[in-house]
Amino acid sequence: MLGAFPLPLPENTHHHLDSLAAEVHRTYFPDHPPLAVRWGQQITRKKRRSIRLGSYNHVTTEIRIHPLLNSRQIPAFFIQSVIHHEYLHHTLGASHSRRFHANERMFRYYRESQEWIRRNLFLLLGRRRAELDRRGIVVAARAEIAQLALF
């Protein structure tokens, strides 16, 4: 952080991605070089059946975060959980092994992040709450199942 004032956010930006990523790096991956973390490209769709919230490119060693997460409705801890998950891909590889999941649960707000996505998936899929059943699961037309590619 430079001085006592936070860096200004670009227009239409609600989260300072560099600061969120720096905190994840400093807290969980200090023995590894920091990775570039950027917002991905926006693809316009009204309704989705799935969404990939983040990705890690092992060639460029870059993390991309879905631009829908750049909203005031999305808590910063949730974005950090996506960054943490992608950093784990950098350090542990592509597989979601037992070791991977054990390390994923070490994220301070892991439970809160899981609960937040369970309650708010409809926001990211472009659905209304009325399209959810009483348990919070998306009810899709023709018995289609909504999918979430978390990371």
C-alpha cells in the first residue's frame, strides 16, 4: 500500500484485485513468487447454466477472475477464495486431489465462501430468486441442471 491512501479504482470497478491478490499471496503463499491476477473478459449472456469463476494458466502463470465478480454484491472474501484456489493450482497442479482440498480448506473464509456461493449462485447465473427452490437450488426449465465450475 502506498502511503495512507488506497489506490484509486478504475471506473466501474468495485474491487481492487491487486490488493486482494497481494493479501492472499502474503498470507498463504509467501514462499512463492507473486502471480499476475487479472479480470477476465466479459461475455454477455442473460442466463447461464454454468460459470467458471477463475482460471490459472500454467504457461503464462496468470490467474484470471471472472468479471462478474467485480460487483459490490460480491464480498471481497469470496474473490479472495477464488484467488486462493487458483494459487493452489499453481503450487499443487491441476488435479483436485485430497491434498488440494485439504489446502483449500486452510483459507480463512473457506466456510463463509462456500455458504455465500450456495446462497448466491443465482446472482452469477443471471437468475432471479423466484427461480430457486426452497433449498436455494436453481430450478431450470425442462429439468436442466445448473452447474457451477467453481474454479
